[in-house]
Amino acid sequence: MKAAMFALLFLALGVCQAEPLRIGLESHDYLPYYRALPGKPAEGYAIAVLQLFASSQGLALELEALPINRLHRNLQTTDRLTLVFPDNPAWSRQLKGDARMHYSRPVIRVVDGSLVLREHLGRGVDSVRRLGTVRGFTPEAWQERLRDGQVQLVEASDIASLVRMLLRLRIDAIYANPEVLHHYLETSTNLGGDRLLLDPDLPLAQTAFHASSLKHPEVLEAFDRFLVEQSGELAQLRREHGLACGPSDLVEERPACQQPAKAP
């Protein structure tokens, strides 16, 4: 009898281990953090983290890029997705409705701030009358001034359009993640990564990317252990993806930034 029970248990475990880890990704180009577009291989730091986690658990990884509304609809109405990334308890509340979501520890801590032309650095908050951001991206740090009419919000479909508007002085600042904007400048323009700079005197906000799940909190528990146990490896991955020493990296529990040793 015991032998039969152990055989059944072994078969059950084998089935579980064969089940792939299916993660739904918000379809977005947010390099160097991640880029997930339908029909194209996903890439970036977050993808490397998810691949490393799946490998550590002995699981095959399947990634599916979807618009955010379809992402949450599939999570709630089908059993196809195990996790969603990125997510945050404060995001997409209307889409989630009354669903009891579970969230991981912060996978990536992010600083979103106000970037200006290098020659406009330090002019102060009153110099910003027109604030640019990517459509659908909420400039949380500027909400009070936007609500009071002190600042006009100008939305564009992508970062490239915002950079062009800033260079032509059609907007005064861009509200974005500085690492994402720096990556765009370095890889897609000849302007140089320091043509636009994060102004520390202008509003900024901290948030975090989490993984979420509706039906698999046990996977998130394993993911949380992985994030703690592999923190050194994750810091190395941030260095490999050009995220070390940026504003967002410096708010991580274990920054990837390696300062040179001081001379004795």
C-alpha cells in the first residue's frame, strides 16, 4: 500500500515539475529593464531574472506579451498564466476588480523623475510649465501641480517623440525613468547619454515592480526566497544590463554599484 502511495506521489510530483512556468508580461518596451513585444523574443534585465528563477526551480519558462487589459483578463478567466509581471498593488485597480491578488517582494525598485536639458538643470520647479510623458504613464510626483493647473501635461506615444519635443523647447521636462531614457539616448541617438539629466530639485517618486498571481501564492513564496538568496547574482545582472549606479539602482536593497576602493 505504501509503495503504491509513494508511486502516486512521485508521478504527481513529476507532473508538477513538467508544468511550465507561464508568465504574462505587459507588452511594453522598457529597456534596459525589459522589452516584451508580441511575436518577438523578450529581453532585458527582468527577463534574465525570470529565466534564472525558472532555471533554479527546474522549470521551463514560457513568456507571453499582452496588452495590460488582456493580461489581467486572461489571468482572471483562464488558468493559462501562473504569474504576471510587472505589477504593483496600486496599479490597474479597475482591471483587477475584487480579485484577491498575491504579490512578490519588489523585483525591481524604480525611481521615476523629471529630466531636463543639461543646460536647464537646476532652474527649479516653477520653470516647468509643460511636462511631457509617455501616454498612459501617470506622473505621480506632479499630481498636485497638474491638478492646480500650474503645469500642463503633454503626452506622446513614445520616448523618441518626447525627446524631440524637449529639444525643440515644446516641453520643459520629461517625466520618465532616467535609466530608460538614458538607454534610449545611448542606443538610438547620437546625442549622448548626458544630454538630458535627472534634476534632483524637481519632483520624483519611487515605486517597485512586483510579480503577481491570482492562484499561485506558493510560486511567489519560492520567488521571494530566490530574490533574497540570489541577491548577489541579481546585482551582477544589473551591472551586465547597464543598470549599476543609476538612481534606481541606488535605492535597491543591494545596489549593483561598485564604488572604487578608497586609497589607504
